[in-house]
Amino acid sequence: MTTEGKGLARSPGALAGLKVVDLTRVLGGPYCTMILADHGAEVIKIEPPQGDEVREWGPPFLPDPDGSRGAASYFIGVNRNKQSLALDLSKPEGRQVLLRLLEDADVLVENFKPGAMEKWGLGYEDVLSQRFPSLVHCRVSGFGATGPRGGLPGYDAIIQAMVGLMSINGTPDSGPTRMATPIVDLATGLYSTIGILMALQERARSGQGQFVDMTLHDCGMALLHPQAANYLLNNKRPKATGNPHPNISPYSAFRTATCQIFVACGNDPAFRKFCAFLELPDLPADPRFRTNGDRVTNRDALTAILEEKLSHRDGHALCDELLAIGLPAGPVLHIDEALAEPHTAHREMVTELGEFRALGTPIKLSRTPGGTRSAPPRFNQHGDSVLARHGFSPEEIEALKRDGVVVDERR
């Protein structure tokens, strides 16, 4: 195991011995399988002949060892610790290779359009569950296979729009705004990981695998707290509020002399402590601000008072002082500033291995810590070794390449 770098794995991992066949592309599925790989699962990423399309989603690109243009940052960020095999599943011979790889697999993850696996004779109910009864098959799709939108394609921004996330993001002036981070794709990856681990936990008792039906639509809707909870209670349509929290005040960004800061006073004692720190001892007794409900109702008046008091302070130093006395506050940083923070380094949230750099794993386990073991793979980098481990002879591997079933160069 490589020992030089940052955020590297220091154990085989909590999921060592788990075998995952990964047929996913783009983001939600690959993010899920990277989490599994970070913690020791063997992940065989099977790419189509054209490769995972996010290999081209740049610049920036990381040059390959031979100096040619390599994969884009979008691919690099979610595909470490995996092995790449390029396989043409449209060919019957390619599907036979997949079935051989599944013989001792624990998990299959795919994000084909619903019906594609069935069309290829690889449907879960009719084929895979019969042939591999202990297999956990996770499908990531836009809307699922059934229902009014069953089988339709889904993309992060479209789902953000359709489930209401855009309507509550932004400000009253900006109108509905897409969240800059692809939050639905990332959340779907996280929920898929949870679903797979739940199915594996249940399998330990029953011995049976099952189908894990994950959709961008459902995972996007699951992110609507507290706005959906508010609506389901009061029947009032939630609106975009910008930085302020819809249910808590003060819980927002405020201007200072040097930067914006975010302050979160989640209860009345915290508000009283914040006012005492700012030398505004009479503010908590003001009828407009006595309770959280009062402060939410009179948010604009409270914001004006606080920003006037904060406008002459150094925001960075102020946040350090507030945190030191137990009040949640932080400067609004740019990405480069956040990545350069000493605490980011301490938590190993930037991982490095040679020229490879990416965000580290946020899951910190005491006995079986995960982390980086290998850089994201080049296209079909591990094709020969993966096939050889699964019993394919050199002659068989060469025949698969000659017939275009296994692909060395992206088409």
C-alpha cells in the first residue's frame, strides 16, 4: 500500500472483501461507488466503448503519463480507487463477460435507462436474481421504471427544477436559481450508498440479495426540508429567502468591514449570548426579538441593527472569537480559501497521491479508516488484469479485443 501522500488509506477498509461491479457513468452512480471503494470495496468500473463521458467534461484535464491529454477534473473527482474495464455490452459476448464477473460479486450498480438491462436479457427479476440470488442490484435512474414519468431520463438541473429545489434557492430578486453544486446527483450517490449498505446488512441475516431502486426524483424531493415540512403544516407556498433560514433568526450572512460572515443562533440563549458579545444587552428584551418566532417575523429590523454593529469589525477575527465562546459563526470563504484552511489539512479533506489531488473522504473510522489507494483509472487500464483474475486466458482476452468486445482505445 502506498504510504506517501495525503488522505491515504491506512487499513484495508471497512468494506474489504466486498466486490462491486460498477456500470455507472457521469456522477450519481460513480459518486456512490467511489464511497464504497474509499472504504475497501473492490470496484470494477465497466466503461462503454466511448468511455464515461465525463472524461471529456473539462478543462481542466490531467495529462496522462505519456504527456497526452488525460481525463477531466469531473471524472478525476469521483473515480479514484477503481479498476477500469472497457466492455461493449451491446454485443452478446460482452454480456457473457459481465455475467462471469458477477459470479462472485456482491453488488451491481448501474444507471442505464430503465428497461435497458431487461432488453439485454440482464433484468433483475427474471435473470440476475435467479442466477445470483445473493446479489444486491442498485439501479440509479431519473424517475424509476413505472409511474407517469417512469422510464424518462433525468438530469440534476432538471430535477432541481421539477421537485422545487430551484424555487427555494436564490433570492426574491433573482428568482428560482439552480444550486451550483449538483446537489441531486450527489445526494443520489449518498442515498444509493446507504441503500446498498442496508441491503447488505439485511443479506447478512437472510442470505438474499435484493433490488435497490434509486431515483434522482425521489432523492431530490428528500432534500426539501424544512420547506416541505412547513408547507405540509401551514399550506403556504415556500419562497426563496436567499441566505436567511426560513424558520430561524438570526441565521444568515451579515456584512462586516472585511468579509461576509454567517451567524447561526439556533435558540434564545444563543441569541442572548450573541447580543451580549456585541454589547447589545437590551436587544433580547425588545418585544420584536424576544423569541425566535418574534425574530423571524421581524427579521429585517433585526438584520439592520446587527449589520450596523458588525460593519466596523474584522469578520475573520470576529468569527474566531465567536467560535471560541461557543457561538456558531464562520467567514464566507471562496473554494480556494476553504481548501487552503489549516483545518482542512488537519482533517485530510484534500487527498494527494502523486499528481492526483481531490477531496478526501469525510467518513472517518477509527479502526478501519478509508482513503485513497489509487488514482482514477485510465480507460481500460485494468482490462487485462481484471479478465485474467476471472479466469480468461490470454487467448480469450486477445479474441475479445479482436472482436471489439473489450476496447483499448475510446471510440
